[in-house]
Amino acid sequence: MKRLLVLILIVGSLVVVRPLVAASDCPLKGHPVGDGRWARQKSLPLETRDVRIRFENGATARMKAVRLRHQDFEIRLHWREKSEWFSPVDFGAIGKKLGAAVVLNAGYYDENGRPMGYFRSGGKVFNSRVLYRGRKTFLHYGAVFTVGRENGRPEIVSRENFEGSGASEAFQAGPLLVEDGKPVQGLSRYREYLRASRRTVVGTDAEDRLIVLVSEAETRGISWCELQEFLVLPESKGGLGVRDAMNLDGGSSSQLWVRGEIEIPGRAAPTYIIAVPKPKTR
């Protein structure tokens, strides 16, 4: 009887522990460098951070992070005019035209500049299909970024849980990297799981703050599994402590602009996420 009880306790502990374990099969272990502090901007109600992750072979991945509250910003998608799809991006012009303080690239698109997967912006649905819903494959389209119509709150959900009726802005991309503070399993079948490349990631934390992470133009890059380990690491240990996070279009498409603070150039894209400061209330 005692042996049976011990066996039950061991099995039970394995069941509980397994989902909490970060991706442990990454070939290189990365360690955040620096104190991990966020810098509060004087002219904008947001925080920025230089992210450095050093790996066992001496290489370093360099990224920029932005953190903001949706109570201070209107978060929406920007669809560039067709004539502008493949022209160089003038972040300053976009920021001035739209009043944006933050601009970054969004999801995937085809050779004609059309969104691949669900895409809603400004009350218009550009693509109504949620690709691969109900399937266990094609996880690179496994997540949807949404902005609540009523509360303006950003949210990241799996494609299976997405309900478009309550969203003012939404687009599909992926994969879903972190869900409820835990690395999403099942990504090891993909090459990007182990391949270091430039990345664009959006996430939310326990306070519903939007967190953006973008690789710098000249850097080693980072793999999906390395990202998972860093994203779930608490701030006290140099990580970002996200609740949910998803991967966006990366490589040469990774780009970020923060007014007067950051500019990471990238290949021109049809769609962007923007954050516009809300008027101050007295």
C-alpha cells in the first residue's frame, strides 16, 4: 500500500511539474545581461529597455523592448495604402500622420501584400479566415492578437479561442509562444524552434500591459525555444515575466520605432501595429 501511495505521489508530481518546465532542449542556454531595469520616458507614458542575452558560446542577442498601458494609448493596426506596400518605410511620416508614438511590424502577408490569416482593422475585415482552426498543425498561425472594442485592452489568444465579435483590431500570426505564463509545447517540430533569427514578439503581462520585443538590425538573433525561456523568466531574474506572447513576422521584416527614442529599420511591410497616446485627462 505504501509503495502504491509513493508511486501515485511521484506520478502526480510529474503531471504538475511538466507544464511548468521551460523549453529545456535548447542547444545553448542564454543568460540576461544587465540589471533588467526599464527606463521611463519623460515625454511619453511608456518604458523602454535594452535587452541583452549572452549564450554559452559567447554570442549575444540584442533586442529592444517597450512596455506600455492601454489606458495611456490607443492600440490599433495600420494598413498602408496599396501604392505604399513595397516602398521604404518612413517611420517619422507615419508617426506624424497618425499621431503614433510606437510603430512595429505586424503579421504575415503574401507576395501581393495581402494578410495571411484573419485581419481586422478600423472596422474593416481584410481577411475573415482564421487559418487552420481545429488542427494540431500549422502552429506558426496559432495565435491571434486582438484589441478589445469596448476597453481597448490588448490580448493574445490561441486561434481556437478567438472570437472576433468583441475585437476592434485583430490579426493572426504565430506561433503562440507563451500562454498563462508557461511555454507552449509542441513547437520543436519546426526549424525556427532551434534556429536563431531576428524576431518581433508581442506579449502581455499580469497587469495587461503590452510588451514589445524586437531584435536589433545587427545581432545574432534568437530561436523560439530561447525566446520562450527568456519571456517567462521573471523580471527579478532579468526576464520579461510575460503572461502571454506570440511571434510575429521576423527576419528582415523585424522593425520598431519609438518617437525620439528607438529606430530599428526593416523591410517595408503592408501592416503595422501602432500605439497613439491618448489625450491627458485632468
